[in-house]
Amino acid sequence: MENINLWNQLLIWPIVNVLIAFYKLFEWLHVPGPLGFAIILLTVVFRLVLYPLTKVQLASAKKMQNLKPHLDALNAKHKDDKTALQQAQLALYKEHGVNPAAGCLPMLVQLPILIALYNVFYQVLNNGNLEKMIETINKVVYHPALRLTTFDFTFFGINLGIKPNQYQQYGYWLLAIPVVTGLLQWYQSKLMLPVKPSAISDQSSDKKNQRSVIRQEKNTLKAEDGKLKAEPDAVDQSMEMQKQMAMITPIMFGYFALQFPLGLALYWNIFGLFGIIQQLKVNKENK
């Protein structure tokens, strides 16, 4: 953390200073568990700062999901002509006002900030030497008012530096933390799954017409190829793969939460809650 390099100067040190400023604020207000509230406030602030980029990313992903049946039909129709396929895809994107690259740039911008946040929380919470940690932080704070003399890791009586895998020492209740983390990740992944065309509500006449066109295109292609019997639906296969990922990712995050300090799980879960709220809002706007 104290090494002088561009990564620390541009991201790590500013985040540390904001975290300590929030910690000092809650400490000045005599709020018990200032570190926990500082982590929550910092997570909320960064979520709000990143919200415009996140919204663009989620909206772009949702639009691409909505076009998935059309893209699958085009892939089948022009499977032997890549040039025609690219032209047809570009025409489809233009017709629906979709830019496939729109979701990439926001993620590229957010990624360094998210990694820096993770590094800050991990280094602060995973440091077993309190005196050394305070000394390191005091070297990078921007103002003398932010200098630490003590550091309180407790949040509602819980030490945010302990890890759930230490449950035998601190209690089996710690195992609930990775479970909650996994469930939040599962729900967020579930919200990001594309809606199966056959399950779309019949209340929308536009969507019914969309399904009818796609079905006719597929039937025509099957007839042309002499494949009149039922074939696996590419959309169904894609959805099945995404469902499998939606099951694997929560297990992976739950395992990480088992290994890392509680303060980091607090950050992940608050971050995840805001992600769920944003995803629900995007899904509602793109219905």
C-alpha cells in the first residue's frame, strides 16, 4: 500500500483516504462500529458514482438478450456466408438501436476501481499487525486530521477482521455469511438471465409477433435443409449454459466469502444489493 507507484497514487491511496475520512466522521459522531459504517458508505458512494456507467452496461446487455432469438435465426440462415451474416447482424443492431460494444467500455472503466476497492479492504482487514497497519495508513493519508492512533475493527460487536472459516473459534454463525453472499450473487445472476421466448407474456402483441416471425424463419430453414423433425433450440441451449453459470458463480463467491475477512464480505454484499436494485430497474425499463 505504501509503495510509490501509479496504481497506488491514482487509486489505492485516494480510496484509503476516503475510507479513513468516513471512519473519522463516524468516530467523531460517536457512532459505534465506525469501520463497518465507513465501508457501507464508501460502497454506496462508489456505486452511485459508477451508476451511469453500470446503467449503460446493464441496459446494453439486456438489449442484446432481447435480440438473442433474432441473432440465432440469422446465424442459422447465413451459417455458410459470414459476410451476409455480419451484414444482417449490423442491420438488426441498427434497426433496434443496439451497439454491441456499448457494454464493454463501462466495464473496462469500472474494473480498475473495483479491483482497487477490493485491494484496500483486503489489505486493511487482513493485516494481522494492527500497529504496522496504522503506521502504513498514516504514511499515505493526505491530511494530519486523518492520522490514526487506534483502529476499531468491531461492527455491532463483530470483528470485521475475522474470517468465516474461523467458525470453530468464533462460532458457527459465521457460516451464514458465505451463504448470504452466495444467495445474493445467485439472485443477481438470475435477474440477468434472458427471458425464454416461449415464456414471454402474451400481453404484448409486439412480442407475440416477434415470436411468430422467429418461429416461421426457423421452420423455413428446417424445411429447406430437409430437417422436418424437431431440432434443439439454440436459444434454449444458450439459456441452459447461462443457468449453469448462474449456479456456479454463487458457489464461487460463497467460497471466497468463506476465506476472506467479514469486512470484505460486507462490502461485497452491499455492492451486490445495489447491483440487484439496478438490475431490477433496468429490467423494468426494458420490458
